[in-house]
Amino acid sequence: MKKEIYNLRAQMNIEQIDPENGLGTDLFLMVSSMTPIVNIDMFITDETGRVLLSWRDDKHCGQGWHIPGGCLRFKETLDRRIHLTALNELGSDVSYDPRPLLVRENIATDELTIRQNHNERAHFISLLYHCRVQDAAALKDCDGKEIVGHLKWFNRLPENFIEIQYYYCGFLKNWFAK
């Protein structure tokens, strides 16, 4: 096994894979099958209390509305990941409270899902930050369409909220009950 690890590192150098800039899909999925992944999630609200969600549809997380977020990269600060994720997923930067609202651990326990996905993306540590969009006019695809990456403002928890983020349901229901 040591030889294979050495060869993998050598190949990463040849291909100029820099973990600080991301691993690429295949290597990321391999790593995520062996260790928890830390991610930031952005609880984005507006002045009326609505929450901005994004549509997702993929083999690891399923289909539905979810709280936008991103995985922390090697040697990347939380601040940098929040800003880059906002720009990439929303089209606008955000301001945010530097103290997370919640910290949650999510471990997939559904055996069928784990076998089908080779245990990829099955263990997360999620940090939820309260954010505000800096330029609502710059939001991309904020049309409520159920198309990957499209955004929608909600004033209640949608019925098709993505199952993998179940640990946020109580928090969201309490938010909307205010």
C-alpha cells in the first residue's frame, strides 16, 4: 500500500494537482470515502425573513431545495470558502456573522445508499452561517425553477426540502414560525 500512496502523490505532482485549489472529482470522492468532509452552509435571509434555497439533484444528495454551501479545501479559511461559494453559487457575495449558527455532524447510515455510492460523501461536519446577499439584483437564476443551481426565496420550509439536510429542518421551522 505504501508504494501505491507514493505513486499517487507522484502522479498528483505530475498532474499539478494542488489540494488548496481542489482535488478534482475522482480524488475528492476517494478522500471523502475515508474521512469526514467539512463544509460551510449559508443560511441566507432577506429583510422580510425569507430564506434563499438552491435546487439540487445529484446521486450523492438526491433532489430538492437545499441550503447552499461548499466544501472546505486544504489550507483554505472558512471566510474564503464562504465568499467563493457565494460568488459561485449565487452570483453575489455575502456578508455574514463569523460565528456559526449551528454545527452539525451528518453520517449516512442507509446501507443501500452507502453501497451504491461506495461510501463517498457519507460523513460531513457542517457549519451553518447566517448570511445576507450583498447585491440581490446580481443573483443568478433566482427564478424558482427546479433546475440544478436555480434559486428561490422561501417564507416556509418547502415540502421538497432535500432529505440529506434533515438536521436543519427544526431550525428552519422555528425560523419561519417567528
